[in-house]
Amino acid sequence: MTKNAKLDFIDISATPRSMLDHLLDTATSLKAKYQSTGRNDPLATGKVLAMIFEKPSLRTRVSFDVAMQHLGGAALYISPAEIGLGKRESVADAARVLSGFCDVLMARTFAHQTILDLARFSRSPVINGLSDHSHPCQAMADLLTIRERFGKLRGLTLAYIGDGNNVARSLLEACARFEMKFRIATPPQYRLDAASITTACQTHPDFDFSATHDPRAAVQAADVIYTDTWISMGQEDEKQQRLAVFGPYQINSALLSAAPAHAMVMHCLPAYRGVEITDEVMDGPQSAVFVQAENRLHFQKGLLAVQLAGV
Ligand code: CP
Ligand code: NVA
């Protein structure tokens, strides 16, 4: 990676496999260094990350901030009320101004187009910290977690159960890119959009993908069972109609009994315990949810090190 090249991280499908491998390897080595010595090299001294949030966050906000601190840099939290993105000021002008101050921008938005527009007009790299379309930092941290557990990615089966949402879309792209098998079980009215599936299958002709409405069928040969909330941020008004159909898609002991005993359970969090996942599973021996959450820090530290220091 050439120092100072603008490396946006918007989607897994838009990032070459060689760069994704490099990001995972960098994250792994920075994690090992941090865990063995309690520190990382100051790869981002004097650098500042701007974090724009149109939606709430615990993991994304804190892990990006801590990652910058570990690398010797700083992070600024910018709320929508402060900058009025697209209202007080156009997205293009905000990107131009912020990238004059800050070395990298991360944004969590409703519309994916806002992140694309930020990237278009920013001179600094832009990171997608979740949009209605995708959540690539989450999926890459998840791959890190899966690789740590199984020692590989290729050939593993990930079964996603629940809503065909932003997290599911990034996992689809991740599995396609890393030659993993992807199974998805959703209610008929909440399936993953056909365009995303078609693109993944056309770009990766050997991609082993199948969609069903039967969660037990989806988990049958799963190495990883993954779920997310049934009501994403911005969908709160749909809560009752969603709860009415998602019940059979809960990750519980009965569903785990239909899966291989070694299957690892993942959830990007925040979890609605007793809704999409039971306490018993989330706190059980197959759950990797808190390792997975911690790996947000390590993946993003790797990403920032590559973007800011060209490692
Ligand atoms: N998983 C995740 O992105 O969590 P936050 O919404 O808390 O950032
Ligand atoms: N699908 C969820 C993910 C939260 C991290 C949402 O968009 O709210």
C-alpha cells in the first residue's frame, strides 16, 4: 500500500481480495502485538479520525476511538445535530471541509449514498461505519473471529438466520470473496435483495449460496450460525409487523440441536435477548459474540494502520 494513497473502505465487494487479506493479516499482527505487550507502535501520531454518526452506536464509536488512541492518534465524534449533514450543509461541502482537517473520515448513515458522496468529495479516506445497505467493518471483524477459531475461511459454511439486512448483505459479500459457503434463512418478505445475490454469484461463479425460509435447513451443515436484530435502526415503526413473522427465526437451543455441535454462534450486537437470540445461546459455550465484538477494535486498527501509515 502506497503511503498517502486514498483507500476508502465502503464495501467488501468494492475492495480487492488482496487488500482484504492484507487488512486481516495486519489486524492479526496488531492484535498479537497489543495482547503481548499492551501497546501498539504509534503509526498514527498526530492523525485525526472524524466520526460522523446519524445513528446510535456503542461498538463502532468506541472501537474506532480506542483504535486511534492505541495508534497514537485521536478521534472526533460528530453528531448529526452538530453538522446537519445534507441539511445545514451539503454532504459534498462537509466532506471537502472535514477532509481539510482530518486524515480519515468514518460515517454511520441511513442512506448509503451519503457515504458514497462523502468518499467522492473527501480528500481523506472514508470508512463505512454502517449504512442501511451494508456494514463492512462488522463483516471483516467477523471474518477475523472465524479465522481465529477455525484457522481458515475457505470452505466453511456460514448460516445467517433472520432479516436480510445490511449485516446479511456484507456477510454475503464476505463469504463470496473468501470462498465460504453462505446459507440464509429469512421470512419471505424480508429476504436479501436479488440484486446483491446476483452480483455476488456473477462476480464469484463458484460461490456456494442458497436461500431458504427454513432455519433448520439453513443450519444443517453450518460451521457458523449468525443472526442480527429483526428491527434495524430506522425501522422502529415496523416493530409489531416484524415481530409477528420473525418468531420461527430465533436462535435458541432447539435450532442449535439441528446444527453440528461445533457450530459457533455469532451476533453483531446489540442483541435483543429473548427476541432474535435466547440468553441460553448467547451465554452458552457455542457463543462467540463478545470475542466478535472485541475484534471490531482489532480489525479497525488494522484498517486505520493501512490507511494512515501505509503498512
Ligand atoms: N455492531 C455494531 O456496529 O454495534 P454498534 O451499533 O453499537 O456500533
Ligand atoms: N442491522 C442492525 C445492525 C446494528 C449494528 C442495524 O442496522 O441497526
